[in-house]
Amino acid sequence: MLPLQLLGRNTLALISGLGRAVILLLSALLHKPNPRKDIPLLLQQLYSVGVKSLIIIVVSGGFIGMVLALQGYTILVGYGAEASLGPMVALSLLRELGPVVSALLFAGRAGSALTAEIGLMKATEQLSSLEMMAVDPLRRVIAPRFWAGFISLPLLAAIFSMVGILGAHLVGVDWLGVDAGTFWSVMQDQVDFNKDILNGIIKSVVFAFVVTWIAIYKGYDCEPTSEGISRATTSTVVQSSLLVLALDFILTALMFAR
Amino acid sequence: MTLPVTTLDNLIEIENLTFTRGERIIFNDISLSIPSGKVTAIMGPSGIGKTTLLRLIGGQIKPNSGKILFSGKNIPSLSRHDLYETRKRMSMLFQSGALFTDMNVYDNIAFPIREHTDLSENIIEKIVLMKLEAVGLRGARDLQPNELSGGMARRVALARAIALEPELILYDEPFAGQDPISMGVIVSLIRSLSDALGLTSIVVSHDVPEVMSIADYIYIIAEQKIIGHGTPDQIRQDESPLVKQFVQGKADGPVPFHYQAPSYQSELIQLSSEVHGRGKI
């Protein structure tokens, strides 16, 4: 096949895939809410998507905070600036590492699971059988999973940053001897709610939307074979990770560039 | 007994249906009717699109042209809302069973009842146990789908399909891979559902003896067309070579057993000459 033909084919596939993804999302989300049925389904998914991701988020957040404190301290102490350890750690976590690393971990832990689960439901005709029972699989399967991911990730990112700061405190204050009062008060002074915390939250909301959307779309659109599901799961992790990093750059440029 | 081809008693009328998948024509201008309260079988070799026909009737896929009337309403042109309303009147037994893997047997059968009715759990339990008893699996109510054998999964799926007592049940290969006992249970269930409750059944299958024993009317599909139809007796006596070949299960006949390929001999000769040629180098 000529390179030009290949380019054309891939572009068309990309555009039609995007179209299908938008249609899937809109038809899953735009329906009359029925709280009696929707809320139990959402709670169930919040548990399997969000709560079950807690361990990996807490452990990673803790270690990343500890490493940040260790590296930051050795650099800052050379300038006698170890008092700035608190804000350095807090700003790195709140602005960048919290939202980005949680989104990457979430894509690997929950996104891949969502894709594989939905893909397997498709392959074993469970989605078809829902349709034939006059139960809309978009409402019953897709929508609760999307909302669960969308709600969970910002919360997980907040927990990640919090645990990270506690980890940094453990290493910086308890181990390396930075003054606890200085650690907290300089952090409080330097961190701005709108500029740092709110922007971090906005980032993680955007990542939550993108990662969950990719995960449910890849599962719903996959070829219903074992090879198709494995390909879909891989591409969920690869595409959402790359998109998170690219979007992070764009959002950072919009939020923090002067 | 001859069933009239078109009467008001037909639950489903398929008129001039054409369906293609890519370049391949699956059905070419077929028409058939499914009488109410009867067991109608659709037979044919594998890969002929029998399951596709059930999906067309269920509105999961749309035909290229033609009508599929379900009590007068044309399924392909229904709105999404009307299609879901119509589907409440039918149910389908999938070949794989398609049980929900995150629920146990009991919840699987209770699922459609909980979704579509406001019955109390007490009544739901009675219905579920009744359906499980009918398929002989009352003792399996707490098992997970992965703990069931293939035959048991199909019987649970059958119990789920009849949970809401629909007007129409579509059976996709209900006999495939069943042991003789399960087969007997399913054969008599399909028959008695039709006789006792007046359900309309469409059975898609290529198991000739089982279908002959329960069907009221049979359509045989091959080569994109309906090649024969009639009551089991009429089918047995059908003189058409296509029908005869299928019913008697012969590889030689007008319906090719082999997938389209160049002649076996010439392919072998070509292969051996290639090997020979390579040997010289």
C-alpha cells in the first residue's frame, strides 16, 4: 500500500473512531435519570473503579512525596534554603505530580480493567442480551462506569497529593530535621488556592474525563475476540497515558505560563 | 396440516428481506412468516446467517431492504424508544447463554423481572424458583455462571428468557452441545411453552431430528434463499435435491460442503512443482 493511501486510511479511521466515541458518550449520558436504579449501579462502580484503586494511589503518593523531599532537601540545603522544602514539595504535587501520576496509574489500574470488562461483556454477548431484554446497555453498563471514573480520579488525585505531602513531612521533618513549623507555615504561605489547588483539580477533572472516556469507548468498540480485547486494553493504557501527558503540557502552558 | 403463508395470525412477517455484510450477500430477497403460538424452525447449514436472521428480527442489525413486521410494526424503522418497547414482548436464548458473569444464577433470572416490573422480592423469588424448577436447576440458584457447565448455563439462560413470559422467544441453536438429558428437557420445554402458554417460538438450528420432532413449520435456508418450507412431514417428502441433501445430511449434492477453493488436485500439483523447483536451486 502506498504511504499516501495508508495516511488516508488511518486518518479516516481516526475520524470515524472519534465520531463513534462522541456518539457513544452522548447516548450513554443523555437519558432521563432514574435515581432508584442509577444510584446503586453508580455506587457499585465507584467501589470497583475508585475504592479499589486506593491502595496503588496511596502507596505511590507516599513514595513520590518521600523521594521529592529527599531530592529537594539535598539540593536546597546547599543554598541554605531547606525552609522552602514544604512549598517545593506541595507545589510539585498539587500542580503536576498529583493529577498526572494519578491519571497514569488510574489508566493502568482502572482504565484497563474497564476496557477488558466491557470488551468481554461484548464478546460473551452479555451486551446483546441486555439489548434483547429491552435494557439499554449504554444506560446500564456504560453510563455508571463513566461517572464512576469521572468522579473517582479527581478524588484519588487529591488523596495522592495529600499522602505525598505527608510522606515528604516524614522524610523532611522527621528524618532530615527540617523544622516542622517552618515546613508547614512556608507551605501555607506559598501555596495559593486558586492558582495551585484549583488548577490542579481542573487538571485532574480533565484527565478523569479523557481516561474514562477512552476506556469505555475502547471496550465498547473492540473486536469481540480475545485478540481484539487485548489490543483494546493495551491501546486504552497507551492512548490515555500519552493524551494525559500532552494535555498536561497544554493545560500547564495555559495556566502557569506568563 | 398446511399453514397459510399470509394471515393475520402471523406474529412476524418478513417481506423481501435483503441483507449484505460488506460485499457478501447473506439473504437475497427472502420472505417468510412466523405463525402465532407455533414453533417455527429455521434450518440450514452453519454460516448461512441463521443467527443473523434472529438479530434482524430483534432489531440489533438493520437489513439493506425489505420489511420485518412484528405484529404489524416494521422493526427496522422503529425509533429507539419503540424498539425497546417492542423488545419487551420478545426474548432471545443466545447460543452461549450470555449469562451476566457478575451475578449468580438467581439474580440472572430475576434481572429482567426487576428491570421491567415493580414486583416485590417475595413474588420475584417465587417466579424465579418456578422457572428454575422448570429447567431442573432449582438447586443451582446460588451458583455463579462460571461454576455451571455449558449445558446448565443454557438451561439457566432459558429460565431467564422465559422469566417474563414473552410473546415470542428466539432460540439460537438451543440443541448444540447438549447432552441427551438436557436436550430432552429443552426439547420438551420449547414444545410445552408453546402448547401451554401459546408462546410463539422461532428455533434456529441444524439438528435435523430434534427440529423435526418439535417444529410445527420449517424453513430451510441455503445459498441466500429459502430452499424449502413446510411441515416436518412435507419436508421429509420434499423431492427438491437441495432439501433432500440437507435433511439426509449428505456432503455431496447441490449445497457444496467445501468452502470455495481451487481444485484440490491442481493445488497439490502446484505445491509439488514448487518444492521440485526449489530443490533444483
